[in-house]
Amino acid sequence: MEARCTLGEDRTTLTIELGGPQGAVTITRDAAAVESLIRALIMARAEMLPPRPMVDPVPGTEMQTAPGMRWHVETLRDPLLALVGLLHPGAGWIAIPLEKAQAKELVRSLRRAAAPLPG
């Protein structure tokens, strides 16, 4: 299936064209409807088979990047958990709850990434 997205001239609407063996379907939606569709697609994909393997990426794995993303960390009422959120400009807030041990490992990984290179 082929999918094509085109921003409206005023950048307030998105036209989505889905082509397939039965012909093309075209819809045009505003930003709020597109955000709702993105959330629905993300949640539906999470339930689909085969599941996405929950493993670290191999070097060179392509990752979606978004400039200017914000991040936020908060402690949840459960003292064992922290919530790390990323604000993606297209998908909105996406968060992961971390147990304290996972949060400590994330901090260690960030410190290694921020350390000056030797030499």
C-alpha cells in the first residue's frame, strides 16, 4: 500500500492518500484530527503481530529524529517509579515509566554519552 501525505497551503490541514488494489482513499484533516489518528495508529501497532522486538538497536539502525524535542521527568506517587516523557512535535508526549534501577541505568548511560572523549 502506498501512502502519501501533503500539507495544505496554509499548513493547517493534512491530506492523506492511501493507494491500494481497490483504488485510492483520500482524507483531509486538521491538526487535532491528525494527532488523534497518530495516537490511534501507535496504540493499534503496539497490539499487532508480530510484536516489535524490545531489544537495543544494532549500530546503524535508522531512527526517527525530531529537532527541538522537549523532555520531562517526574516522580510518580509510587516511590519506585519515575516517568520520563519526550514531547515529539508530531506525536505529542510519549512517556516511559522507569523503576528506580532503570532510572539509575539511564543516568549512567547519559553520563557516559556526555563524558569527554579520550585523547
